[in-house]
Amino acid sequence: MANGEAPIRVRNLSVFYGGLQVLRDVSLDIPAKRITVIVGPSGCGKTTLLKSLNRLLDAAEGVRVRGQVLVDGEDIYAPRTEVTRVRKKMGLLSQKPQVLPMSIYENVAYGPRIHGLRSRKDLDGRVERYLRLAGLWDEVRDRLREPASALSVGQQQRLCLARGLAVEPEIILGDEPTSALDPPSSQNVERRLMELKRDYTVVVVTHILRQARRIADHLAFLFLGELVEQGPAAEVFAGPRDPRTRAYLSGEIS
Amino acid sequence: MRPLKDALARRAMGLTAALPAALVVLIVAGLFLRSRAIVAVEPLSKLLFSSAWQPLQGKFGLLPFIAGTVWVTATALALALPVSILAAIYLSEYAPGWVRKAAKPVVDLLAGLPSVVYGVWGVILVVPFVGNVLAPLAGAASSGYSVLAGGIVLAIMTFPTIIHVTLEVFAAVPRSLREASLSLGATKWETTRHVVLRKGAQGILAASVLGFSRAFGETMAVLMVVGNVPAVPRSLFDAGYPLPALIANNYGEMMSVPRYDAALMAAALVLTLIVLFFNVLARRTLVRAERRGR
């Protein structure tokens, strides 16, 4: 990655679900090794924007995408781009933790296995390493063979984090990653993200403004599919330029 | 007044719910009573494991029919299971929406066609195909009226049921779970194999059991193509004589032969018990799988 260049650059991105336009001409630079938070009222296209970054939108039917998303300078919507390689660069945390129907160990080992890691020793190493990084190792080290569904929801979300990290991505995407969690678990996940930004580029979608204030370095405000304002979080919070941003931050639209 | 109505409704519904369970017991008990004339005199081992079926000499060995049932059912499922699961995977994971929408009613229509239609179709097409093409290919001589023909017809009859249930199982797997796997860089096939199939394993098992139950008891279509020779089949190209065909062909005839009707009742009892056995087995597997967590 070129120094100083944003690892993800969104250029004039429009997304349509059938005849409905969900994103309008969005352009956004996501800075490296920072937490970028995308805020906006529900239904404004936040999740669509997030999922367009790793082409998860492809999975849905009737979706049309216009514009570009450049990841490390490569247009991921170019016809010859290999979608699995793009997705491997990013770990995803979804709204509700989605553990795979297998053991705790296998959940973390799943990604590395898919990408060709076979040796037991290497796998063991990865599983431990990323469970530690997700702050879950001490709670599960003696029960790695148990089904992941036996964990609490908060633990499951950290397991999903470990699972995403285990494919050694550069970027972590979070789609309202704390919305299903109780307050202590939410804080735990937020703390992890704050730690992880040392080594990873983090993009989080949320509709909780207080959460954005706590963790955002860079803030983007999305309203009715349009990117209204973006910039360093402190600046946007202190002095929003657009009246719509001001209204949203003061709680007049939600 | 309203509490009374409530209590009445509860009773009434409880009663109707108990009815099916009671029916199963009644049917088994009835069959047992009517077959006592033979079960009481013949040792069970001889009844079940003797292959001599000579009613006029008073020999009622059910083995050929039990074997015929097992052969035909096993053949049918060996053909139907892979085909229907792969078809369901295609329809649920790969096919564009309009194909899925068009295919579903067609599949359901197939499930609703009368059995005898399948039988006629089997006689016209499947029997000659087995006799003139498949058997020579395998180096066997066969009239075509065979276990294989029965298995093929039965497979075609069961797979709409299996596809239908399996599709519902796949639809119940949340999209975000698939996305979790895809987002790790897994391909669609890897996601289907490791996540969707695993998550749906129990449901697919249940679907197969439904198919099994149908296959065991299916009478008409099988009877028309299977040959109905009371001998234990030794290959796919031999004729067979499954239990339901035995009962349907003979009940009401030759009732002058002593203990004949009791022997047929015993055959019905055996068939019922086989189906019950597999249902219970499947239920236990399901429960165990559930306990193991998914």
C-alpha cells in the first residue's frame, strides 16, 4: 500500500436494489489504521455501503452497483477481480454474531483452512493467537471443542472477531457490531476495536451516536443514501458544516 | 362462561391431538390380533426368516417380501437422496430467483401426481429401459420388471418430497450466516458445503426419513414394475416382491386357504413396524444431534 494513501477509496458509488436507489454517488476515503465510523438514521444505506466494501452485496439478487471501490488501489468491481481475495482482506462483524455450526476451535480455523493452511501446529497457533487478540482465549482455552453456539452472545461476537482476524485481513468491518450485546460486552468489543486500530484499518457502522463519539477517529454521515459530510471525528462533532449533520448530531433527526 | 369455553376448547383440542397417537396404537393392535392365527402357531423366526412362500402347503415365509421391500427402498433412496439434495442445493443457493419460483410448484405438482400414473409411466418407459439397455450393459439378463425398475420409479416419486423439505431447511439458514462464511473469502460451494449443509443436516435427515417412510409403503407404482416374484432378489435386475405389493395383490383372494389372511396381516404388521422403527430411529438421531449442539 502506498504511504499515506487511503486503503479504501470509494468513488461515485451508487447502489440500486431493483428500481430503488439506496446509495447516491458516494465518495469516501477511509484512512489507514484509524477507526472510521459511518453514522446515520436507520435505512440510510449504512449497511449497504459497508457491504459494498467487500462485495457482499453480490450475494443478494437484483443489486446493481455503479462507481468504484478501490481497495489498495484495485477496483474491486472490475470484472476480473477475484472476489474471494478481496473478501479475505477484510474481517466482518455482523449485527448479530453469526457463529458457524461447528466448534469454537473450528470457527477460528475455518478461514485459514479454506485458504490452504493444513498443518495442525500452524492452525493451533493461529487459533490461540487470534482468540487472544479478540480477548477470548482465557475464557475458552479449556473448551475449544465445544460447539460455538454454547457461548454467550458477547463471547460469540468476540469469537466472530477472532474468526475474522484469523484470515489475517488488513481491514475490519463492523456492521453495528454491538447492537445485540449487553453493555459490558459492548464495551469489551469497543475496547478490542480501539486496540486493533494499531494494526488494522477499522470501519464501523452504527446508529448509536455516543458510540461514535467514543471510538471514531474519522466520521462519515450518511443521510437518505447520500454522504452528507465526512472528516476527522473531532472536527465534525465540534463543528458540522452541513445543516443536516447538525440536525442529526443534535438529535433532531434520528 | 368464558373460562368454561376455554376449558372446553382445551379438552376438545387435546382429544383431537390424542387421536392420531391412539390410531397408531389401534392399528398395530388390530393387525396383531388379526395375525395371531399365524403368529401363534408359527415360530417368529420361521415367519420372518424363511423364504418358503407356499400358502397351499401352509408355508408362509415372509423373507422374500421383507428382502424385496428393503432392496427396492434402498435402491430408491440411493438414487433419490443425492439427486434431490443436489437439486435442492442448486435451487436454493445458485438458481436465479425466477427459476426457483418456477421450479417449486412443479416439484410440488410431481409430489401430488397419483401413484398409478407413475406406475404406468414406469411400465412404458422404465421397464423397457432397464430390460433392454441397463441389464445388457451390466451383462445381466432381465425382463426389466425388476428391483431396479421399482427403485427408479420410487426414487422419482420420493424426490419431490425430499426436495421440498430440504428447500425449506435451506431457506431457514440465515443469510447473514452465509455472509459470515463468504466474508472470510470462502467460495459459494465451500460455504454451502461447510455451513449451509452442516447447519441443515438435521433437517435433511428429517427429509430423508419422510422419503423413506413414503418409499417403504408405496404400493401401486412399485407393484406395477417390480415383477412380483416371491423370491429373495440377488441382484438389481432380479424381480422382487415388496410387502405392500404382496398385501395389495392377494388380500381378498384365496381366502379359502387356511391362515392365508392371517399371514397377510402379519405382513402388514411387519411393514408397519419397519416404518415405525425407522421413524423412531430418525427421531432419536435428531434429538441426539440437537443435544450435541449445532
